[in-house]
Amino acid sequence: MHLVCISPDCRESVQPLDDRLGLTDSLTETARRLLSLAGASWSFDGASRHLKSFCGLAVSDEFIRKVAEAAGKKLAVWMDEAPAATEAFEKALGEVEFQTDGTMVNTQEKWKEVKIGLFAKRERGESVGTDRWADRKLPAPTARFAFARIAECTDFAADWGPTATRLGLDPRDGTIAVLADGAAWIWNRAEEQFPGSPQLLDIFHALKYVSDGAKLLFGEATPEAKIHADRGRKCLLADGYAGVETWVGEMLGAEPKGGDGASLGGVMNYFKGHEDRLNYALRLKRGQSIGTGMVEGAAKNLIGRRLKANNARWQVENVGKMAGLCSALYSDCWEAYWDDN
């Protein structure tokens, strides 16, 4: 039953039966939660198909879109303001990491970058040597808190310190380890937001430069390039920038006839710019992480995957709504939001 006031100055409408059944806009909160989860997990048409297959619920993709985007808008505000959004993170044990990355999204204006920030807590794992860097089992994070939106670098970075404070951290006490790729803007902004905190260049970005350096000197896919890349990896992990210097010196001593030793200047310059961000051996000994897999996972497998589903072209204002849903899922805040609302 849908009742509308007959006064031209009012026209307020009510649905008495919906109120008695606990419905809002024809949905129970359980249904709204389910549709929002489906909309955050798959394209809207895919969500419609999956809901029908999984639970016999016939809902149009357009209706799922409206429900999911409305929930995403509310959820983004909730994560910014509600005490319940940060409660689990504050209580979790472990050392704090901050990682940031981005993913390109096709909007109706043009391709834009959605920047992603991620705070995590993780307890130390097994202490290992540099020879065990790839096969050790790192403990899973005890808590994660992600946030994402379309923004310019400086504007996005301005959120980092205040978000850390909301999470019960002191952004200026030098304890938030920053792990990222080689983008200069990240390190500059990190020093402003987290002064004195340790910084680490993601190991996989570093190793790509090692591999490329060996190929420049000895040729693509040659046995010599592989041998020297393996040697470079060991030197970098064990001794950081000093190890890189040793490795480059060894390669130049073994330079093949016709090799371009001058091309290694770019490799050296790259690592020189990150000289204080190569403390892999120390972090491995302490049982700490040396890569940015968490935020890259968010960029590729959750936020990025959802926003790029079916080659979608988004309205700019709706990107933030969907990023809010995906961030909550990746932050382990999903249950807390629905329990709090």
C-alpha cells in the first residue's frame, strides 16, 4: 500500500506495510546488503545472473546498480567518520605498514587514476636469511584499512596522516613503515605525512631493474644475462646499494665485446635514488614484509577488477561510490558497517 498526501504543498508519501515489514525502498536490510555485495563483486549484469543462480533472486542489473551505488556513497562517509569503522584496526596486534598504488579507470570524461591507500598491521614472522626471501611464509595481516578515490597526488596524500590518526596511530612517531614502488611523489609525500618513518622500495620493482640491467649488457634471454641477474639479486638483498655497486663492478669486468657498459648508468642512478630504501636483509631478519603485494592485490584483484569489469565507462562521481564498497570489503569493514547501520 502506497499512500500520498493530497495536499499540493505536501505530497509526502508513506508505505505502512513496508514499515511493518522492515523495508526501505522495497528492500529489507539483508536484501540491500546482498545486492550491494553482489554489485561490488561483479559487473551489474553479472551480479544479476549470479543472484538468480545462487538464490533464485530475480533482480535487474539497473536496480542492483542503484542499490550498490547508494550503499557505496553511505559506506564511504561511514569509513571516514564512524568510530566503528576503525575499531577492529585499533585493537589488532602487529607492526604498522602503509602501502599505496593506483589503477586506471575509464570514465565518461577520460581515463583517470584511482589512487589506493592501505594501512595494515602484521605481526613479525620467521627470521630468515636473504636466500629464503621468496619461499618464507609471512603472517597474514591482523587488520587492513583501505581507502580509494580519484584524486591528484597531493590531495590524496593529504588524507594519509589524518587517516593514520583515526586508526589510533601517531603519524609522526616514525613507526609506520612505508612500502611502495619507485614513484617520486609517493616518497616525497610520505616524508611529509610520516616524517622519520622507514621507507622500503618494493622488492619486485627493484628486481626488475636488476634483470633489465643484466639484459642491457649481455642481451635478452642469454645465459649470461640470467647468471648476472641472479647474482645481482643476491647482492641487492644482502647489501642494498653497496651490493648493487659490487654487482655492477663485476658485470663491467665481465663485459662482453660490444656490450654497452654505459647503459648501466640508468640502473645505478635508479638505485642511488633509493639508497636508503633497500634494507631488505634487515627486514627479512626481523620477519617483516619487503613487498607491496597487499595494495597491488587491491588494485588488480578487487578495486581495479571491479571498476574495469566489462570495459565499463563510469561517471566520475560513481567511481568513488564503488571504490567505497570495494575498500570496505578489502578492509574487513564490511560486517561492521552493516552491523552499525
